[in-house]
Amino acid sequence: MSLLEDAVEKVVIGADHVHTAATVRRRQRTFVPPSELHSHLATKADTALLDQLFYATVDECPDPNCRPLVLDRVAADATATRKLVNWACHIASEMYGGLPAELVDGDEAATTVFRPSPFFCRLAAEYHNPGSAFDAVYATFDTAQRRQVADNAVALVDGFQVWWTDFLYQ
Ligand SMILES: [Zn+2]
């Protein structure tokens, strides 16, 4: 990458720093990052951006522009957002042996500190069910809704980093 391209990239992200597995400071547990979750979606999505969003969340980045701008970029990419939600659901499903009601049922989810958007719960419910209509539900989401579910996906795994399975039961 040329110096000019590098400069443009930084302007687009809006921050003078990056977040990666190598720079993250707060991590207590190691989960597979979004970029490394094997999926048929992997080739099209901007997976470095997904990792950046995750590690900025883990580190509670103090730059007020950093996380919102990365979130905007993720939400603009439907494939990337979908991969991020699949990644979070995959990790949660492995941890609990399936997705608990606190993720798939909006009323139950509202009682947790996590408090995901109803859109996230709908996707989690579809992920959870055999013969899932995940694709069909996801296709109805607009950019603002994708932004919410992307935000929820990284917040969920960030919560697991600190609280493990207790995150949904505090
Ligand atoms: Zn940052």
C-alpha cells in the first residue's frame, strides 16, 4: 500500500490508530476473531474491519470517533455484517450448547445487561432453529438495523471475554 493510500484509509476510518489482536490490551479470554471464522461468506467480506470493530470494543477505545465510524463501515457492508452476527452466534452457541432464551427471546433479552436490539434477537432465533430463515430475515434489514446488530454482536462477545457465561445472568 502506498503512503497516499495509507493516508486515505486513515481518513476514512477517522482515527490515527488501528485495533488488532496484537494491539489489544484488555483481553482476558481468547475467542476466534471474526476474520478467522470459516464461512462461505469469508471471501467477500471485509474481515479486517470486523476484527478492528471487535478489538476496539474489547479495548473500550477512548477515541469518540473510532468505534462509531468502524461500525458505520461494517453496517454499509451487508455481507460483513452477516458474517459478524454469524460469528457471535457461533461463539454463544458453543459456550451454552445452543443459544439461550436470553438471546433469542426479545422479552428475556431485555432483562439482561446485554439488552440487544429486537433485530439481533430475531437473527439469533433464526440461527438457533433448524431449517432457519436467517437469510430471509436478514435480507429485510436496512443499514441502521445492520448497525444495531453489528454493535450487539461485538458487545456480546466482549461481554463473554469478561464475564464468560455469566454475562447473560447478572
Ligand atoms: Zn480506536
